[in-house]
Amino acid sequence: MGAPMASHLRAAGHALSVHTRTRARAADLLAAGAVWADTPAHAAADADVVFICVTDTPDVEDVVLGNRGIIQSARAGLVVVDHSTISPAATRHMADTLAKKGTALLDAPVSGGDLGARDATLSIMAGGDRSAFDRVEPLLRLMGKTVTYCGPSGNGQLTKLVNQILVSVTNLAVCEALALAQRCGLDPQATLQAVSGGAAGSWQLANLGPRMLAGDMKPGFMIDLQQKDLRLVMEAAADAKLSLQAVPLVRELFAQAQAAGLGRAGTQALFKIVAHK
């Protein structure tokens, strides 16, 4: 997702210095005029704002605090924006560490998948210093349709975890509803049309429902990544001393999908487990 997000910044005329673990993934950006940086520290050295989009908490910690990380060139006035979905507690620790150098860290995870990244329609939920957010908000609006300030450091991550509960549980509801429709012999397209326009309508139904019925399991967002996010949800719930009921069920069903070799398929592949396909 990071490449199309960065492309919107470049298209708006901003100079880019880019670094990825797999340089080939930056080929289009480099062809469009971005400059290659050998390390995250080099990418941050002359930047006003640094954007991060990687997989999990250890990856962000390495990019930010590692011996080749942003911390090595961090300075007063630099703003780091992390679009990854990671631990809120780790986010706060990194924010405190960078603050000692005068650098602000905003946790700004995104929702909308690869399509939202390509179309600049992401929902971006940001936590951290308000003045830093105000400074980078125009840049965020080049990548997202809905940009929301959610409060202090870590609140962006917590808001994303709320989002992932809604996404994953709704996905399961779509799977079960369409499995029943299919098993009972209903016309699938007529069923989708009938239920999409009423109170049952949702992004998951409109976007993933047709793909489930068509057997299209190509990833917009992989099951493996959804499982990572749901692990973070359960950790946050444990910290808050809140017992969740639906999330453990969804995690177990996704685990069955992973065991069936579907970990790198899109989250709509849960339909195969629910419908016993």
C-alpha cells in the first residue's frame, strides 16, 4: 500500500526520498523522480516529513529505532507519520523516544485496502501531537478521503483496532449470510441486490460479497494481516480488562483458513471456511 500512497504525494509535486526492504517495489516511484535512500536514516536526513508503511510492530521499531533507523538522523521539527497498524503501547514508547530529539511521531493507520490506497480514498485515523497533525494534514488528504484526529499518541492505533473489529465481524456476517443464501438455492445476485440497499448494507457486503460468490480470493487485505490486527485487538482488550465475544470466534475461523493454506488470500476467503467449500 505504501507505493501508491507515496505516488499521490509525488503527483502533487512533492520531492520524495524512498526506502524499501525490496528495492524493486520502489521502481515506479524512482522512475517518477523519487530518489533512493539506502536506509531509513538516510531517507529522513533531509526530509520535513517521513511516512512509514510496513507490516508489524517489530518492523516499525526497526525503521524508527534501529541502528539504521530514523532515530539516527532525527532532529527538531521532523514529523514521522506511521501508517502501519501496530501496538499502541509500542507507538507511545517510540513517540517518547523521538520527542527527546524534538521529532514528533504521529500514529496514523489507514483503512480501505489496496483499492483505497490506489484511489486516495483511505480513511486515516491519527494520534499524537495536535500541532504536528495540523502541519501534515494537507499531505494526508492527498492520500485519504477521511482524515480524523483521534487524540494523543496511541489513539490512532486504538481507533484502527476498533475499525478492525467492525471489519472482521462484519466480514463473517457477510460470509454466513451468503453461505445460507447459496445453500438454500437463492439467486446470489438477486439476493445481493435485495439486501444491499437496506439496513444490512455495508462496505464488506458491497465489495467482498460479489468476490465471495465469484470465487475471487485475490487479496485486497490478506488473512495473515487481519490475524495480526486481531491479535493486537485482543491485547488491547486485555489491557482494558474487556472480554470480547465475537473477535475470538473470527480469529479461530481465520486460523482455520490459514491452516487450509489461505493465509495470503484476501479476507473474503473466509467464505470458503464458512460455506465448507
